[in-house]
Amino acid sequence: MKRIWAAVAAMLLVAGADAPAPIPVYEGGRVVRDADGALRSGWPGVYFEGRFTGRAVDVGVETKREQVRVLVDGVEKARLGEGFSGRKRIGGLRPGAHLVRLERLTESQPGDFRFLGFWPVDGKALPITARVRQIEIIGDSHSVGYADTSTVRDCDSAKVHATTDTQQAYGPLLARRFDADYRVIAWSGYGIVRNYDGKAPGESLPFLYPRIIPGETAELRVRDAWHPQLIVIYLGTNDFSTPVKPGEAWADEAALRRAWHQRYVGFVREIAANQPQAQFVLVGGPSFATDVQSVAAELATSHIKVTTMRTPEMALDSCHWHPSLKDQRALADTLDKTVSGMRILW
């Protein structure tokens, strides 16, 4: 918490010498603590929580390209759009203890979203602890919640950004049902070995997975606090949704599928080596469900606990034929049934 204090030292001086100390914060997601103490993130779905007493709370954030939601006791109190920098006061609260939560809604990987802290107003900070259950979601745009609040398919990039709400994607929806903390490690357009239309060759999701910030080379080192009992992987749509083009690394689709299988198996084994307690659900879409089952069969020979799930029927009537909020709920429902049938040691 001292480093968060440092991040907002100038604002505290302006507020006066008697300004309260920041509220202890739980970080939901991968973050970097900058030199000034602020918490910076690049992966989607990041959230921050703190407990306090008082009739108001100050929320400090630099959004740049992002949109965020502020909730108190589970009720949305404010949305802060692109370019906000500073504090937002949330007042009119009843006396007593409260839970304040800041949720990142939109997708932008460079890592320029910064959380500065929470401060109680005429109250005091209370301790907070992580939830016992932890779920990790690894995927692409379907896991990001790409334009999931849109009601049309024809969209420009600005509309896609404005209508994306990762917190309403299937992963966070599932986590809330199990009262679990979650991390969403996902990037729209990325795959296991091949990205959409062959873009950014060699820079697949498994390649970026170890990074704290996707656009920076620094890798995650400390795993002590993150031991997910459940890891859901939903990757493959981008690998196979467009035909292999001349000059790509694979001669044809058959070669692509062989490479995809080999890398997928290796990817899960790499994660399992670091998270041996985890059980895996591998999600397969219509074009690669059989491939996912083949991957799971090979992993089972390594004594990795793995289950497969086929995606439900979806209308895909959001931007660029992506899952809508209804589709996201259907994915969460199907995953809920799958997980409920597993013997997970929560």
C-alpha cells in the first residue's frame, strides 16, 4: 500500500496533510506496479476491490483508451470513459462497511490503463482478502467479450471498442456464479499457432501468455498468490476461420491442424507444470471440436485432469459475427454444467 500512496502523493498533498491512507486493494488480474506506485494492466477483465467505512469513497484512475465501471456493494455508481485522469468521488452511501470495485470493461493491450487507488472519505480502510476459488480464462475475442453489448453486426473499430464489456463475457459470468476470483488472458484475433487471417505470424496467444503486459517482454515471475483450481481454454476459432495463404508456415489446412494439435498439447503441459493443482476445460467450436477432443485425449495420458466442452448454438449477432450478451450467457450456462460435473477441489 505504501507504493500506491506514492502514486498519488501529489494529490494527497493538495488534499491536505490529514488525507486518509489508501484502502488496501485486492488486484484481480495481472498488473505491473509502476515506479510511482500505480498499478498498470494490459490484459482485459482486470478489476480492483477494497473495503472501507464511510459515506463516500474516492477512486483514482487513468483510463487513456479504456472505459471502466465503479461499483459499491455490487451496484454500479459511475462509468469513466477514455481520457479520464484523477479521482472520482462516489458519495451518498449509507453508514457502515462497503465494498468498492473498479472494473475494466474494454480491450487495449499496450498497458496504459493505470489504477491509482481507493480512499475513504470521513471513514477508514478495512482489510480485504482474496476469494478461495480462482478461475483462469485463456482465449480470444469470444473470451474478451468483443462488442458483446452491441446489437448489430456492422461496426467500425470505435463501436467495437465502445461496446466491449469483458465483465459480461462468459468467464467472469461463470466466476461470479462460483464466487471465484478470475483472470482473463485473452486477445482478440489470436490463436494457438495462427492468428486471424495469418496476421502477426509467430505471435500467437501461447507466445504471449507468460507476459504480465502483452505488449511488453517482461514475464510473470511471482505465482504464489495465483493458483487457479480451474483453467478454461477457448482457442482455435482464429486458427481455422480463414484459409491458409501462400507463404504461411503450413502447406495446407491438414498441416496447420497437425501443428495446432502439437502446440496445444505443449501449451497445456507448460501451464500444468506451473499450476499442477489445476483442472482444465478445453472448449471447442464447430470447426475444431474434434481437434480439441484429440488434444484432451493425448493430455490425459500425461495424467493432466482435462475435460472438453463443445460450444452451444449461438446467434453471433454482435459486431463482426461475435457472441452477444445472450450468447455469452449461453456459453456460461454450458460451462457451468460442465464444471458442475467435475470433481474440483475448491
